[in-house]
Amino acid sequence: MNLLASFRNGVSQTRGRQFSGMQAPHPALVWRVDPRQAVRVDVDDGDVISVVGADQTAALQITGMTQDGTCLLPSLNMIADATVRLADFASGAFQGWCAANGGEAERVKATEIRDAEALFVLRATQAGTLWFINPSSPDDHVSGNSAGACEVHIKRAALSNLLLPRPLGKIRDEFTISRATAQAYRLNKGEYVQIIDVDGQQCSDFMAFRSRGLDRGIEQRIDSTVTRSMVGGAYPGPGLFDKFYDAEMRPLLNVVQDTVGRHDTFALACTARGYEERGFPGHVNCSDNISGQMDPFGVKRRSAWPAINLFFNSWIDRSDNRIQVEESWSRPGDYVAMRAMDDLVCVSTACPDDVDPINGWNPTDIHIRIYEPDTSIQRAIAHRQKEDAAMSLSENSAFHTRTSQLTEQFVAARDLWVPAAYPSIGTTGEYWACREKVTLQDMSPLRKYDVIGPDAERLLQQAMTRNIAKLAQWRGTYSLLCDERGAVIDDGTLFRLGPCTFRWCCGSEESARHLIALAEGMDVRIHDMQGALPNLALQGPKSRDLLRQIVFTQPHVPALDAVKWFGVTVARLHDREGIPFMLSRSGYTGELGYELFCDKADAPMLWDAIMDAGAAFGIAPMGTHALEIIRIEAGLAAANAEFAPGIDAFEAGLGFAVDLKKDDFIGKTALERNSAAPRRILKGMLLDCDDVPAHGAHIYLDERPVGVVTSATRSPSLERAIAIVRLAAEVAENGTELKIGQMDGHMKRLSGVVCDIPFLDPRRERARA
């Protein structure tokens, strides 16, 4: 049947899908179990459970309980003959579950899988809850001797008719909005609403009114223009100031979770006129649907409703300043969750547009869940390691219990929330503390991969731009991974912890995909540490003096004062019984500094010890805003700035990390060719003003563009704006006067001269001190 024919009459088709009230599984039925982690999986009778990679774990533990409180393992033909190793994994959630179900975690029995095949399969014959536990001691993590991760896959015996994510808390009400319809509903102050895209690529217009205003005949509703102005962005996201506001700049809702990140606060809900003028008279539309739902509340009918268009993929094209649209980014089960900041009347639609790509050309349903006020939903956004990868929600860092006492300003860095700034100190105060004293920063979003096995060096020698054969144990080196064209895939620091054990600390999951592809046929394992090894950056001229107060090392590893630039050791806190951590002399500031990597459970203790000892040295916590200033002053490259797809290592200013004397590595041929006659060179510009140019701004010689800005900031030390720039080789000589174009490149120009980078300490003597 033609969808348009039914929509013209305002009839909604649901394709036979009815909400059954059953809890449906998340569409991505794969759970990763990292070392020292436990994953809970609810199963039903007939579900098939397969575990992939259990042979990589030292001893995978499985335990579980039926719905009536008995052990679930016998129904899986498994013997519960082991004790759960509570001390060897992050067991807080597990212990809470045990207590909630009337059990004692210390007495729970498990089965232990050792030396298993790469895959083993179980079939559930009873409903219940399983826990998959990958225990590992803290010492194993720090030394690089821990086992790897495994994956749990569930094939459901039967799916409910509606695919929904698992509830976020205690549900007060839920209902499905059939495609091409709308539904009004009430939210009490403190309650949460979760708006779920059932099938993916389905837009949902949203509007909210203050209930007290409607009672007085006043429409106090979301104002998209005010909202954009208040949050300083095209659309809100989770965070302290990420709210929807009314016309009086009073917040109505707080965005708590968002698994898509692409919505619209510019356009109207679809209108009858919009369809009529494209040749579709009588087409049902969201504006009329909203008016129909709000009529009982005394809201004046409108032919065009302003709305927040959730899951609507729009953007403004810089070339012509027009709003562009395309198919939605949302996937089945994606959602936005918001908390009501007042008593509200809300309305949501399932958009009927089948003549544009916005709903994937096939309008589907929207599902609404309302949660009670005592529900606690952690703020989060979606993170995907790759576009087609399973989603994970951003989490708090292992140091969050300490940093959250000092600031409420957090930003999402990959899959973790980290502090952006500490208001009591200020970004400028943090900057000077790093330059003159010592700072501590949560750098846990850094990716860590252990490369272990007889062929580890052979793999890394092929992949890395540095000569890894020359890397001694307890030494590190800054290196690059490049593709065949010489473009930088990722950068990072490689540490050698043993003859066949390396730790690669980098910025992107693309590193792992690249290494895994190259490792085909080699005797080597790439172990993704995930969140198991959070780390801190201790930077500044007083950092070594501070560490002397708390670091203990055994005789078989380098002592603190013997750790030279890019050296590494394994240390303990205070004495031989203290918590272990990996200590490297590295950082992202150009100052003397160290990085400390510890087990997740030990993170708060390590933070406390450093801050306590640092009080005598004027220590200050530092956020990402101050680090960005220092990073640019130090001339250090960043992804999607100095290096990006299509930019080779020399154009990214990273030629110092390329050893063309090596026999071979991926990208060498292209880099040899490009290095002989580079077309573009990375340089610095000292500007004659305090105006900071935008990333990507063009650089001009007279009226012709000759380069672009890759990063820029105002330097407190130089008391002027500075920029890292990529210039045509013909204009890259020091002292060349150029101008950076602002306001379309011609209405305003920022003058400056070309210089070398780093802007400060060009020989990096501070870091080597």
C-alpha cells in the first residue's frame, strides 16, 4: 500500500507492530568483558549464549541466579565449584545486585573457565541473570601481564514485537506513538522522559509547555532561538548548561542522555503548506498533529509549530548559509533522555514525512518512557569506536569521585567525561601552575593497547615510523602509524615493558584496527585495555620533586631519578606494599612531566596521594582548556587539527618521528617521495593582536590563500595570539608577513609573521631537564 495514500487521510499504519509490555533486548546483543570487569546479562528460556575469546582470559568466571533466587548454572550444565574473586574485578555493581536479591556476594559460587576453546556455546533452559566476570590482579595490569578481553553474544529465542533499549530506571508510564501521529503527556518536576527511535532514522518533533502557565492561559514553551543562544550551540547535549529554555530564558528540561548527537533546533515541524507546495495536498503533518493534541490544554492552534526536531539530521552549509538535511543518524533503539525542571505538558510526534530522506523514506514509530523522580540517570552521550560499531555510553572516569568535588565543568572525551576547567582556579591559573609549579590532569581517555607475543616487535617494526628494534626495555618513543600514502592514522607513545611486551598509548581506536589487520598470521596478541588502566598527567617544573615524596621502586626497575625523557618504570605508592602504577616521563605540555597509569580501583587513592604531597609545591588540578593553550604553545600536534585524513606525516609537522633509514614500514615509499619536495609545511604565526583566529581559517598573501590555520590560541606567556598553520612551501620562510582572513576572509584580516614551532622552549629543554 502506498504510504502517501494513507497519510493523506490521517491514517497511521503500524505494520502490525503492537507494544507487548515485555522488556525487549537492546538491538546490539554483544557484551565485551574486559579484564577486571563484570558484565550482567539477562537471559530467557531458549536463549543461546556464546562466549568468544575465552581462551584469552586467565580464568573467566560465570555465575547467575534464576528468577526465584536459585543458582542458574545447573540449568546450563555447569558446575558451581569456584568462589567469585571479588578483589580481582570492579565488583561494586555485582555486590549491589547480590544484596538486592537477598544474597551475599562473598558466598556466591561460580564456574571457572580455563584453557577453553576460542568459542563455547550455552543454551539457557530457564530465565534468569548471568554474570560474566574477567578477574585479574592490579599488578597484572600495570606490568602488562594481564589476559585479554572476551565477548558474550546472545541469540534470543524470541524477540518481542518492539525493539527497545533496557529501561533506565523505574518506569511510571510508557506508550508507543504510531507513525504519522502525535501524543501529548504530562511530566512532573524531576521526572525523566526517554524518547526512543524504535526502528532508526525516524524524526520526532518535541515541544514542552509549563503547566502553571497553561493553567493561567499563558503559553510558556520551549523557544529554540533562546535555547541555541543560552547553550552556545546548534542543539543541546548532556551537561550542566545543556537545557531547553523558554522565551524568558528559564530552563524547562535538562538533557541527560543522548545516543545520537544530531538533532535540529532551527526548523519548524512539518506543515500542511510545506507538503502542498511540493505537490502533496492533504498530507498529514506534525504541526496539525501537535495542534490536535494540545487543543484540550487550551493551546492556540497553529498552522506551523516551532519544535525541537529530535533525530532530525540538519546542518548549515558554510558555502551558501542554507539549512541542509539528510537521512537521520539514529539507529534502532537510539534515544534522548531529559529531566523535567518544572511541571510540564509535552507533546511528541512520529514524523510522517515520506517525501524527504529525513525518515529514511519510510516513517516508523516513536516510543516514550516516563521515569519516576527518584530515578538516577547518569548523563551520557553515545560513543562508537567506528561508524558501524556498537554504541557505548560515556561514563565517569575512575577519578571522577575526586574531580567532581572540584568542578562541574566536564566535557566528553571519547567515552569518558573529563574536567574542562576548575572555576576556583580558572584556566589562566591552571596554565601558570603548569608553567611554574605542578598540575594534575585526568588523561584517562587516552587509548592503551598491549602488544604481546614473539612477533610483537616484528609487527610494530612494520607498522611504526620509528625503528622499534632500537627501543630498549623501560624506554618509550613517540611514533606514528601511517597508511600507504603516508597519511597519519594515529600518533602516540610506545613503551617497551619486556622483550616481547609493548604498550601503545595513543589517541584513537583506529590504531587497534590497523594493528590487528597487520597481525594476520603473526604470533602476537593486541590487548585493548579499555577502561582498565586510567591515567593521570603530572606536569610542571615541580613534578619530579613531588614524586620523590611518594614513589617507591624495586631494584629490578629504573628508579625515579633514573627515568630519563620518555623512560618508563613500574612504581608503588610510598613503599613496597603500596598500590602499583606505571610511571613514564612523558606528557603533552612541553614541560617536565610524568604520566601515571594505575588500576581502576586504585585511582582515587593515587589522586589523593598526589594532591596531598603536592600541597607543598603549589599543585593545582588542570582541565582540557588550559592543556589546549599549553599544547599549542609547545607546538604539539593534535588529531583533526595538525594531522587529518589526506595530510601526510611531514605536512603534519611530524617528520621528526619518521625514520626513513629503516629498511621498510608502511607509508615509507610515499613519505620518501613527499619529503624530497614538500608542497606544504607546518609552521607557526605570531599575530599582532589578541584576536584568536578560527580553525580552518585561510591565510593570505595579498588576495590569494596560501595556507590554513590548524590550531590557534592566545598565549599568556607571549601576550598575543598565536597559530599553528599549514603553509605553501613558497611562503613558509621565517619572518614572512602574512594575514589570516576572518569574516569570509576579506572583511577582517589578522596580521602576523611566520615563525618556527614550538613557540616556547624550541629545544624542549624543560621536558628534558
